[in-house]
Amino acid sequence: MLRVRGREITVEVNSQQRLTRLLDILRKVGGNPVIASEKRIDPAQDFAWASGPRAAQGGTAAAAEGWEKFWLDAKVPALLDRTPRQAARGRERPYLEAMLRQFEYEAGLLAVDGKTGIDTAWLREQLDMPNDLAD
Amino acid sequence: MQARLSRIHRPGTTAAELAILLGEHYQGVPVAGWLASALLREGSSLARLQDAAELMLSSQDTPSLTALTFAAAVAGAAGDAGEERRLIDQALAADEAGDPDVRLEVIDFISTSGHAAEAVELLELRLKEAPDDDFAGDLYGAAIERAYAAACADETAARERAAVHRFADRTGLVALRDAVSAFLDGTELGEAVQARVTEELWMTDDLDWSPEDRVAFGKLAEEIALATVDPGQDEDETPDDIGDMLADDDPTGVPLRAFAADLSTPAALAASALAWHEHIHYGLWRIDDPVPGPGLRCIDIISGTERYVEFPAEATSGLPRWTVWLGGIVPVGGIWRSTGVGVRLSPTEADAAAESIDEAALAMLHALPGEPEVPPTPIPFGHAMPHGVYADDQEPVSAEMASLIGKVAGAVITRIAADVHRYRATPPAIANTDGDPMCLITATIAVEEGTAAKLAARRDFDRDTGEPDRITWWGALIPDGQREAMMAEAMAQLRAQGHKDVEAPEGP
């Protein structure tokens, strides 16, 4: 949200990156922006997180419609910005296999608490990367 | 070869031809224990198999292991236990002076022909002599699994149940620990062990251990101290000096060796202590199938060493697949056992730990004599190579290299355990929906006259009609795929909450 007052704009953003993007836009439209004042709050200072492994929880939507479907075609930094479908056929395949194993491990942790993790079986089927034990 | 196999399995192949084909295919080594049963299932007549076996036995002055084992398998399938026993004994006697691997192939025949418990007994004998015999270890895993399945299926399978009982029996390990503990009590050596434990705990004083975790870490430190503390060594040889530790092949002053050398120590316990000191293998043991049956097949992702390992029940409860056990395994009575002290790691944590151990091993190998060791770099959590995956395709390193890597892993295991705990206790990075680190910023920006109007004209900005000095910035556009996934998730959550009639909106 931006509030305009004459030749000043007051903005509230939740990251440095977003502030930088806004400044870029302002430059593009010829606004010649100069930050007059700035206040920052780092929420991490006030957070008390529980320790222990943090497993990635699966969504409520079925894998064929939800996060898993999107992830297959998303560029993943850990796969050197290749998509999982690309990585499955390329040199990044071992990194993809490592990610799938981590997902499967985390799903196993969540299952102990009655929760559902990422649907690795569905991902493996889509990627044609079978689970060794099952086959 | 395929054509020959197909003729072996064809019920119409004559007994004489079958005898020749089996001789050609197995070349004097034992047949698979299940072969006769398989041929019968596929339509062969028992009489034809008995004829073929007879021909094979009579065609040579000294029957080959192929002939003996095939005849034993046929006798077993015919229900002639006495003849089967006689032929198996003859096969075992035939290779006694020969290649140990050939004997192991006979034992594998025994294992796969319905006598897993006997195979377990024979393999235990071999592994007591040579716990690092990979072939024997592999066969042992398969044999004890067969014995376990038989014991589960049949309560009267006494020999199989005894084999499983021996496998699960940790009393030897407990007795050794207790005896070493009693031996150290009140001695200078015992004080040195405790000093090491205290030092290790002091070095992790910054950690917010739970009482249980702190106790477990202390036990790990103590276990390492039993094999490494040596008050007789030069003071410069610090506990962390991996190179010095590895260079000393016969550290007689360390507690386990001192215990073994003590004249009052019973011979069996002394042998166990020496076996522990000589063979203990610290590593990152990946567990692909976490359901014990009765043991777990493990592969050390650093050295590629594979072992069939007995774990205490408390160490394996609730293990997810791909868990990696950071800890030591030790042979006791021919069976590899987890010491029970260690840390469960996720696959990615294990990859990072593997990189750190690799680095420590390399630093040690390249260290110049007399030069201080380079301090270790932080464990690369989150950006290590996929060592756990590579372990599937890489050949295991040599036994000597595996031993060296195991010693390095033991030397750094407490540091890794502490760093894993530290890593897990670190708060996660808080990110916004773009994945950027969250930081709440309120900024006042001086701009040129007319800038607000130019912003409001853009598609990604929207001026509030009621309050013209307020402009909403919609931010970056969400990619189509991500938008669909988010919509599917929202719909699924609404339906899960009981909103049965929700429909996806039309359009973007």
C-alpha cells in the first residue's frame, strides 16, 4: 500500500527486495526516487520457533491438482534453475533424486503424527523415477 | 546363455541333456537352492530330475559341486531328507581346503534350499573370523531374513527361531560395556574418559540440549573416548588430532585395549573388546527399508560399505525411509550391531555431514607432518552434493580406505552431532510469498511531481477511488501454473471444511 502526499510517497513493504523493485519502477516512470526516511522491523528477532526437523507438509489438494503438479514445471534453485521434469532427463537427476528422498523422508516423519506430506509416489510416477523398493 | 537356460527349464528336455546343460551352465559351482523346486513347478517330472542328478553324480570320479548340490536339491524336493543331508555334507566337505568364496556359494545353496538357519550358523562362524567379508555379510543378511520369515510363519521352527534370537541378542554388547565400565571405575584411565566427556559437553555448552539429548551426546562422547583416550600419549596429541589418531595403529593405552590386555579380563570379553577396537565402523548408514526383518540393510554413504545390521528396537522405532544413522557399528559374534548410540539424520543433513567427513579425511591425508591441522569449515547444510544418491552407483572404496574413513568419521562424530543439533535449533528464515527474507519496512520516498499519476496508470497499481491518495501495488504477477495450484489448494481446503458447493471461478 502506498500513500501519496504531494511529492512524497510512504510505502509499507515486507522485504528489501520489494522496496528495491518499487524504487526501480519509480525510476522507470521518471520519479527520480530518493528515500527520505526508513524504519525497519526484523520479525525474526521476536520469533521463538520450536526446534527439530521441519518437514514440508503436503497440501489438501490432490497431487494432480495442487503443489506437486505446479512443482513439476517450476524452476527450482536446488536443481540449478531447471524444472524437475527437465532435471529428470538431465545431469541434475541425482539432485532431483535427493530432493525426492528428502520429501519421502519428511512425509514419513509427518505420517507418525497422522499428517500428510508431499505425494512423492505421484511425483515419481510423473517423472518416471520409480521407487526402487516398490519395483 | 539365454537359450541354454530356456532348455534347462523346458520340461521336455531329456535327463541326459539336462545333466549336460546344468554342467555347462554352472561350471562346477553350486546350483541355486530353489532350482529343483522351480523345475518341478514348471512341469518337470521328479523322475527325470532324479535321473539327471544320478547321471551327473556318476559321470565323474569326484562329483562336482554342481552335481552334489543339484542332487541334494532333487533329494530335498523328493522329501528324502537323509540323502539331501548326505549330499550337502559331501558338498561342504568337498571345498573345505579350497576358496572361501566357493564354500560361501555352497552355504548360499543351503540358505536358498530351505535350510536358512543352518546357513546362518555357518555364516556366523565365517563372520566371527572375518567380519569384513562382504560376500559372507551379504549372504548372512539374506539367510537371516529367510530364517526370520520362517520363524514368523512357524512357531515350531526351533532352529530358525534360535538363529533370530542370537541375532537380536545384545547381551554380549551390554556385558562388554558393563565390564569395561567396571574396569575403568576409580582408575586414572576412567578419569581420563570422564574428562573427555566433560570437555565435549563443555564445548557444546551453547546448545539448548533437552536432558535426554544431553545424556545421549554424553554417551556418544564416552563411546568415542573408550577407543581413543590415551593418558600415556604426548599432551600435544589432542583428541581432535585425526592424523595422530590414525597414525597410531596400536594404541595399547586406550581403555578398550587396556581392558583386553588386563589379565583378569575373561578371554571372551577381551576378544570382544579387541574386535570392537579393530572393527568399529563409524559412518553415515543409510537405511532404505526401515522395517526390521530382523535387521536393516545399511550402506555407508561415504565409503559405500554395505552391512546387515542389528539395531536396538528404540533406535529404529518410527524411522522414515531414507533415514541415515550417524553412528558406529561393531561385530559381535559374527553379527554387525549398532552400538545404539548415534543420531538420526535426514537425507539432506546426511549429505552435508558426508561432505564434512570427506573434507576432514582429505585434510588429514594432505596435512604436512608437524603442521597444525586446518580448522574444519562449517558443515554445508542445505547445499551439499547428493552423496546419498551417488552411493548407489559408486563402487565401494577399498577395505583399507573404508577403515580410514570410518576412523575419521569417529573422530569428528561428536562435532557433527553437535552441529546437527545446532542447525536444527536455528530458527527458520522467515520469508514472504516471493521467498524473500521477511523484513517489515516503512519508507518515505521523495519523488518528482506527477509520479503518483504515472504509477496509477500502470496495470500493477490501482488508485483507491474513495481515497485518491492511496495506491495499491499488486506486486509481481503469479505464473499461471502457480496460480492454478494455489486455486486448487484453496478449493480443496474449502471443501475439506465442508463447503461442498464451491466452484472454481472462471477466468484468471
